[in-house]
Amino acid sequence: MSSPTPATEDIQTILAEHLHLEGPLLPILHALQEAFGHIPKAAHPLITDALNISRAELHGVISFYHDFRDKPAGRHVLKICRAEACQSMGGTVLAEATLAKLGVAWHGTTPNGAVTVEPVYCLGLCACAPAAMLDDRVLGRVDEERMGKLLAEAGA
Amino acid sequence: MKIFVPMDSAAKALGAEEVVAALRAAAPEAQIIRTGTRGMIWLEPLVEVEIDGVRHGYGPASPEDVADILNGTSPKALGPVEALDWMARQTRLTFARVGVIDPLDLADYEAHGGLVGLRRALEMAPEEIVAEVTTSGLRGRGGAGFPTGIKWKTVQEAKAPQKYIVCNADEGDSGTFADRMIMEGDPFTLIEGMVIAGLSVGATRGYVYLRSEYPDAIAVMRRAVEIARRAGVLGKDVLGSGRAFEMEIRVGAGAYVCGEETSLLNSLEGKRGVVRAKPPLPALEGFLGRPTVVNNVISLATVPVIFEKGAQHYADFGLGRSRGTVTLQIAGNVARGGLFETAFGITLGEVVHDLAGGTATGHPVKAVQVGGPLGAYIPVSGFNAPLGYEELDAHGGLLGHAGLVVFDENADMLSMARFAMEFCAVESCGKCTPCRIGAVRGVETIDRIRQGDGEAVPLLRDLCVTMKDGSLCALGGLTPLPVESVLDHFADEFLPRREAAE
């Protein structure tokens, strides 16, 4: 997940690509986060101008959704499912052990910046629980050994 | 040699990509076709090899099994896949093609009955299309079970310059994965269903609001829409009929409440996903204030088969007012988990003991949560309940999206009740006070019970009533359901006998 310093032109280009859509704000925010790893502060006035919405409205939307970040995450994002099906297969123990091993709390990033750990409520992998996702890679029947390997791969 | 390997994310999560790499290395001349999953997740990755025109299964396969699979000596051979008990016992209507075809091959889709329904609908008047859906008895598969035909009729009769079809693909309930499976395994059927919906109500634009937690489904759906557009299934001139329908995939942003239709519409418009009061119904004032059909993925994906085989054929399956098939998703602590499509009416016990084969851990079953995080925990004593909308209701349950999560005897039921409240506190949109604040107080009250304070029980029950009565949507309104079911059925676990008896 790269986080180059966002240039105004790059932000404007992303905005221009989406303004024709009906309800363009979420697609814009996703595109900005895809490009910069977070929603840069510098984009806020450009978005509010382009969509004719207030700063409060924009802040309201960004802060409402779990996905949007105001600063970059670690190089990898590990999502561990906390939902019921995963709990029935020991998901809670796995999550707690992983957090303890990395020495972070939920939403925390390892000191070397390699991995950010986030809770997720269901990845649709409920018949092969417990489940997790490292960036866009889905993982089923995760145990501590497999988690250890993954974290090592991710450089945590 | 033809080899089929699923690209469904459950198969990938269990190592399908590694198996495919090993197959390519060992048999470079073989034709490897990626499919959806058959739904037998305990057998994934399930490799199928075509022998004399019949597909033979091998699973669960690992890269080490590849050599034996290719030379026909694998101990993981299962025989012809269609003859497996799990497959043979199903009535696959909605999921007929999933696991069978290449999800992104439109010709393969057509060769298996695809587009027959749409071609038939194009010959029909809009009223006839709605009548067909009504006759089929199809009800919303997202959870509420509202008759689809009535919803379509309302939108059809509304006068407006623009109407919309919105597919609710924000399947956030734990234990449910049918939406994901069909979007990854047979995306054209959802597209076809949306086009038919558009023809019937006079909508020319559609959106699929797809949760961001499903990156594979997003990728498959986006490619399928492009392919359908190039083939003229979508666009200004649907299959040369002169009728228009265009659609787009939109990605959610991690808010569970956006699975509620009015929150979803707000989110699609670029707002906070806050619930709207009803009325006005979305059917009259939905996306951007225009008449909008909001249907779940499975409801829309079932429409093509209704038009292909006829409404009566579909309605002939089922029980009471629950017509057609239900796509059970068997999950959690089970020996055999996966998707099983069958006529309504199968009992919970049959599903858990017979189909699922009991728990994965081998310990006795304690409870099944039916219908996601807002569904009741049903104890073993309730396993004679037949699965149907009204039938489960009578047992204090909720069929919801037909996901079943099984727990063994080690489950701590008070923790599950606490989690229901905690989840509601995290995911509440904040509009209704009983949900926003009540969920937080619920967690605290359950913590008091955990510490042995029996007097907190009536308080928790009272809070549940307030949340049910005072919340606009199902999140605040149904979170009490799992909590109350724990109090009703499992109180002796955490209360001294005297309080448990009250």
C-alpha cells in the first residue's frame, strides 16, 4: 500500500473520473484510498467544492464507514473475522493470540509498519472458519501456526 | 483432458490456487477450467476430472495429491460428483449452474439454460412479468420474506421519469455466503434477473451494492457486467429488443447497517448509511427519490429460472406460504459445511445431524443460530422446527438469509448474547436511541449478569423490549432476539438455579 504525497492534479483527475456518476462520493473515496492508501486531508476541500457539500457532511461520511482511513495503514492489512461462525471454531482465541503476538490492539500497526490488524465482521467464509484476509487474499481454517507463517511472510 | 477447479473464495481460502499451480506444472496439456464452488466446502479444493463425459471429484485436494489425481490412483477419489449424496439430495434451481460452468463464459451460461428466461420475458408485457413473479410465490431471500411480485407491482405502477433496480449484495450476516457464492459462481444469472426486473417495472438503470469484504465477488461481477455489455445483454438495446438496461457495481465501505435497504440507498447516494423512516417506501421514493426495486441477490438471481422453467414449476416446491427453494448455508462448527439448496420444509435437526454430520470438533451440538447475528440461538430441543418463514417464526426464530451457525457444547452462550449487543453497538447507524445507547447498556448489563447479579436479568429483558419497540430497522429491532433466546434457553448456564427458574 503506497502513500505518495498527493498532488492536487492527481486528486482532481480522480474526481473528474467520477463526477458523472449518480452518487459519486463513495466511489471517489474508494478511488482516493486506492491511490494514496488513505483519504488525504488535501482532498477534502476539492471534494466539497466538486460535489457542493459541506465539510461537515464529508467528515460525516468518511467517519461513518469502517473502510476509510485518514492516515495510511501498514504495508499489509490483516483482517481477522470476529463474527459468530468464526467464534464457533475458535476465532476469538486466534484473534487474541495474534494481537498478543504482534503486541498491538485492534486497528493497531506493528512498530515496523508491516501489518495493521483490523476486525472484520464476516468474509463469507463461514463454512471454513476461522477466516482471515491478508490484503485481498482470503484464508480459511486459519490456526495459529498458519497465522504465524502469514505474519512472517508479511514481515511482521 | 478437462479439469475443473473452483475459483470461489472459499476454495481459494483453502488452497485452490496452489492446487491449480501444481496441476499446470504436472499436466501442461490439460485444459483447466475455473468454476464456482459446488457448495461442499469441506471438500474444497475440489478438483473435478472429466472421464468419459462424467465429472469425477477429488477432494479436499492439496498440491501433493495432484500426481495421484492425474494418474487415477488418488485415495481422495469421490466418484461422479453429481452422484454424491449432498448433490443428489438437492433441488438446485437458483444454484443449478454454480460449480458447473465457467462463471465468465457467456456461451457456457447459455448452454446451461442462461438467457432463456430473459428472452421469454422480452416477449411479455410488463404486467405479465410481474404476474409470473407473483405466481411463483418468490419472497425476499434477504431475510424479511416480503413477496417480490408485490414489490415489483408497486414500482411498476409508480409514475416517474426514472426508476431503478438496486441489488442488495451487502450480505453481512455471519453464517451466510450464498450471495457471495452465486456472484462468484454464476454472475450472469444475477445480471439477467436484474434486466428482467427492469423490464417489468420500467427501470433502465441498476446498481449492485456489493460489500467491500468480498474482493473476489467484486472482481467477478465487474468483469461479468463488461462481458454482458459487449454481448448486448446490457445496454441501449437488450438482445436486440430495443429496450434499454444498464448497470453498475458499487462497493460498500464496511458498514453492516448498509444491508438495511434504506441505509443502503443513502450510502449509494453518497451519504452516511443512516436508516430512513418508512414511509415513504423505497418502491415509491428510493434511490435519489425515485421508485426503486431493492431486492436481495438470491431473490434476483432466482428470477431467471422462474422464467426459464415457468412460475408454477417453481411454486410447486415448498411448504405453506414459503414457495420454491431455500438456499441453506450450513456453517460454523460442523463436520460438513456448505450450501444446500432444497425445498422449504426440511427440519433443523435433519440439517444439523444428517446433512452437516454434527460438529467439526466431535462434541455434542449445543445450539444453532439461524439467520445471522440478529437470529435466535435455537437449542437442540427446537430441532424439530421445519425451515420456512412462518414455521420458524412460531419457534421464536427468524429464517433470515437462511444461514445456520452451529455451536458445540463448549460455546459460552452468555458471551454470544454479549457479542450480539457489542456488535450492535459497533454497527448501529446512530439514528435511534434505543439501538445506539441501548446496545452499549446491553453489554454492561450482561457484564453484571456475568458477575452473578441476577437482578440485572429483568433489566436486560426490559431493555430488549425497548430496543424492539423503539428502533426503526432490524439492527436495533432484532438484536434482542439472540439475547432473549439465550435468556430463554440457556439461563441455567450462568444463573444460580433460583433466578434461572423465574
